[in-house]
Amino acid sequence: MKYENIRKIVLDAILEAVEQGLIHGTSGNIALRDENDDVAAITPSGISYKTMTADQIAIIDLNGKWLDGPFKPSSEWPMHTAAMRARKDVKATIHTHGMFATIAAMSGELLPITPPQCEFVPVGIVPFTMPGSNDVAEKVVETLGETGRSVVIKNHGMFACGKDMKAAMAATVYTEEMAQTTYYAKVAGVYQPMPEEAVRKMKELIAADQAV
């Protein structure tokens, strides 16, 4: 099997995302760039993730050309490959339709509530454009900028990235958690995001690998 390692990592990641409730049915998609070649493994379109096998993961080049795999790549490949082309540090990308991230995208702002969430701000908000289009891909890349780890897309979901799958998954999990805690705090009438100075200091600690 070609590119067995990255295919297995993508499969493990999508199963983890399903288990955590970040992805439902066949919605959402995950991609991972190869360390040596300009190709990526990406989840296929319309196939049940729970019964998927590694050899069913599609292989594409960084312009979206389908190179290998029995099923066509996710229709969201433009978003994944655009991020990988734009940022050399981005190796793994995750797109989910998480409920709370989708709600947060409509609120106009997403701020950290707890210290671990600080690593992933600012979380930019992408205006709605048609899924699977070059337009949404361009807007996601623009909103991520040079250092962004995650964005939320209005009426659509979330896109997160990282230097490897572990980093991309952390960005996904904590951005969804940020959106969830924000929603419930606002419903309870106790919404108090972390002070800006505390966020700055936490980001410095995390960057220095000294976070508790």
C-alpha cells in the first residue's frame, strides 16, 4: 500500500474524532501531508468512517489531483491543500462540523475561558462561502494567516491545523471546547473570558513549554 504510514495516521485520527463526537456520519474530513513527497492522505468522500480501512484513504497531490485510493477524495480537498501550500509548518489539517464551533462562528467572537484554550487564539471567523470551493479555501487561509491554528466558518464548522496530527487534533479539541464553554457560560449568564494579560502570559508559557 502506497503511503501506508500517513494513511494509518489519518484513519486513526478520523476514528478518534468520531469517538469524541467532533465528527458525525460522513461529515468532516482530515488530511496529512507526507514528510518527503508533495502529497497528502485525505479521507474519502461519502464513506462511513467507522468501517473504513487505511487502504481506502485517498492520496492526492497538493493541487488536489487524485493519485491513489479506491474512493474519490473529500470534496473539501481545496481547503486542506491550500493551507498546506500556504504554510510550510502545516502538515495536518482537520475540518469538523462541530455544533458549538458552528454556533460560535455566528457570534462574532471566540475568546478563551480556560488556560489550555489560550494556545489556539486568536480564532478567526470566516464568512460563509460554498463548501468545497476555492473561495472558502482562500478565505480560510487568509483568516489563518501566518500563525493561526484554527478558524470557525459561519454556518459551516471549523478548520484546524498543526505541525503534525497530534497538534491539529489539539487545536480542534480545544477550539470546540472554547466554543462549548462560551455557549454555556453565556446561557448561564456568567460569561467571563480570561483577561487579555493572562492570555498573553499563558501563550508565552505554552510557547516556552512551561505550561502546567
